[in-house]
Amino acid sequence: MAPMTAVPVDSAPVTLSTKSFDLDITETRDFNAALQSTEAPSSVSVSHPAGKHALACGLNQPIDVTIDGHVGYYCAGMNQQASVTVNGNAGVGVAENMMSGTVRVRGDASQSAGATAHGGLLVVEGNAAARCGISMKGVDIVVGGNIGHMSAFMGQAGRLVVLGDAGEALGDSLYEARIYVRGTVASLGADCIKKEMRPEHLVELQELLGAAGFDADPREFTRYGSARSLYNFHVDNASAY
């Protein structure tokens, strides 16, 4: 008996071209399930989000999602590979724990934007409130306006770029995340210091601005990073924690 020849099986998800969802009609759970399905469309447009929470969460394939309107808490949380655009404002925790892909908010973002995110690119074209990039772990965040207090708190890795001003206690307890601010900084947090802007940082910043779609001169920015003095506890530094 002649040996059998293996026939390759295409296991890639079957994708439809485009689909529209009206969230006045479709429940959030059903909407997210459709986007997470192996038969998810490659492009999605969403109407009437009306501030609903947890929209477009847990995506794990290269899908383009455009949401026309304001969204509530945790939009695009845990994102992987997908590109999510919000044509409006976003509530608390947009792109929280994102791993990859791109999330763009064309309005303002509430507090904790990009919290704990490990990768990908988060762009907020307007302002971002307090604790933007809190505990960031590798994500790139670019904010076109201002950011609130305690941003990049305990930032472990990644880059935060701010074209406007930064609030109080920027980079408090910072590890190795890098921060670039074009405007003024109200105050720096514990162990965060101003650092030299070397040529490689100018190149890095130019690439980030380009990826986010902003036309700005990287030479107008100031770089901030960790002084690395609080990595290990010392009793003399107790008041700084």
C-alpha cells in the first residue's frame, strides 16, 4: 500500500470583510463575542456606544474596530493585535492590560489609560486624566494634550509621550519606563528625575510621534526617567516611598 500524502489544512480563522453593529440593538456581551469569534469580520463599525463599558475587550486577532461615539470603562482592555479607534471620549482604563495592537482615542481619556499594559500603542489625541500609564509594562502611550497627576506611577517599561503638560508627581516610583514631555511638569514623583536627551532618544521620540500621527519637533521635549535610588529599600529613604 502506497504511503499516504499529508494534505495541509488551513486552520486560519475565516474572516468576513466588514460588519456594522448598532449597540442600541446588540448587547455588549454578544458584540464582544462576535469580535472574539474565529469567524469575526476583518473590519467593524460600531454605532450608538452610549458610554457602555468593556466594549471591544479581549480581542486576539488583527481586526479593525471603529466606534463612533463615547465609550465607558475599560474599552479595548486586554487587546492583542486588533486596531481599535474611538471617535469620542473614553472612560476609566481604556486599553488596560493591552498586549499588542493599536488603540486610538480621538477625544479625551479618563483616568488610568493604558494601566498595566505590556505592549502595543495607545494614542489619546486629547487629554488624559490622572494615572495615565500607571504600572505600564512595555506599552507606548502618546497623548496629544495634557495628562493628570501620578501618571506613569510605578512605570516598569515602555514610553510615555506627552505633547502638553503633566500634572503632579509625574513618574512616582518609576522603574525603567521613559517619559517625554513637551510642556511643563507640575512636579516630579519620588525617584523621577530629568535626564539628558541624547541622539538615540531624539530618534526614538521621532518614531513614536510619527506612529501616533503627530507632527512635533522632538527637540522641544524633555526626557524624564528613574534615578534608580529606590530599587532596594534603605531606611534612609523610608520617607520617599
